[in-house]
Amino acid sequence: MRLMKIEDIPRLGKKINQLKKRIVRAETNGNYEKVEFRKMRIKKIKDMINELMKKK
């Protein structure tokens, strides 16, 4: 995994929004097995953002 920088925060925010859209689509289709994994990915990305903000 590469080192993250402050400049990567907007890209990570965009990734979170993409995952949220996929969660909504999966829930409407009834595909709940992917929802939990995507929620876990969102949590992981938020943790990465928090770590970057602490370094700032």
C-alpha cells in the first residue's frame, strides 16, 4: 500500500460516494451480501482520512 498524502483526501471522498451509491443499488436489488463488505470498505477509508488529518 502506498503512502497517503493530504492531496488524496478528495479522491478518497469520491470513492466513499461511489460505494454509497453501490450500496443503495444493491439494497434495492436485494443483494445484501455485498452491502456489508462495502460498508466495511467505507469505514476503512474513513479511518485512512482520519489518520491523514491527524498528521496534518
